[in-house]
Amino acid sequence: MSDPMSAWQRLRAGNELFFVPTHGRQQTLHQGAPVAAVFRCADTDVASEVVFGQSWGSLIDVSTWGHVVDTGVLGTLEHAVDSLDVPLIVVLGHHNCGAMRAAMRAWQNAELPDGASRLAVEQALSSIVRLGSAADSADEVSSAHVVSVGMSLLERSPVIAQRVDASRCGIVCATTDHDGRVQAYATVGALGETGDALLECV
């Protein structure tokens, strides 16, 4: 395991490389407004731009462990859709999520972890309850949890809800599998074939 100074030195060295002229660097920078806001789990090991094949700066990236929805998350997403006119929010879970595994352990052992991570586990546990049956894997919990989180954004943010109602923003609830392929489980807003679906489970 690295120590704090080694970690900082690594980041500083990487930042120096950022300024080294690289052929085509300017072509990789996104011009204009962001394409989407991606609300992802903090322990995923692949950047959102890589998963979706987008250039650097084309996505607003928001992450918390286990998709905890707090005022910081809501404020960032509201800024994205209201001030930057971003037309899409993607709630993105991932394969073998540590937060979902922790929730399964809490469910099986009837014991919650200490510290701030408790909130993430409690929110994921609510998704297990909504499944109506015992989950067989962290991936099953994750697929239910991203849908729950997507609905929570609508319930807790009048700004996001109004943009969705006006067909100016949509929400996709999805996860990535072990090889990075994205699977959508639900869409909210004008994302269905009719263009006016409020909620469509994929």
C-alpha cells in the first residue's frame, strides 16, 4: 500500500505529463455543453468517459460509494440539468459492487457497519427489500438499486422532476457487467419508443 506522500507524488508526476504536447490531444477535448451527467458508484474501476466512449469533458461525473443521494449530489445534478441544460442523467452501477456486497452481508447477518458507510448500506438494503425476495448476487442488488436511486432523484429534486416532465431531461438506470458492457434496467422521461414514457422498465 502506498503512503500519502507517494500517492501525491504520483499525481503530481501525472499532472506534469498532462502538459507534455501529445499528437491529437486537442481532438480529445470535448467542445460545448456536456452530453450527460453520470452518477456512478465511487468504487468502480473504469472512468465514465471510457465506458461510454466519450471525450474528456463531455460528461459530468458524480460519484459516491453505493450511490448515496445527498445534497451535494442533488445540487450537482440540478446544476447540470438546469444551468448547463444537460439532457440526460445516467445512474450507473457496476459489476461486483462492494457497497452492494456489504448490503447483502448486512441483510444476511442482520448487522449494519459502523461509520458513515452505514448510510450507503441502509440505502442499498432498501433496494433489497423492494426486490421482494433474497438477492442471489451483488449484481442483482445493483440492478435494483440503480432503479431505486433514479426514482429517488425525481422524488427529492423538484428541479430534475420538472425537467423530466417537460421532456428536457431523461434518466437511464443502468449497470456495467464484468467486461464493461452497459445494461439499462429502466428509463424515465422521453426515452421510450413513443418519446413520452414516464417510466419504462427495459
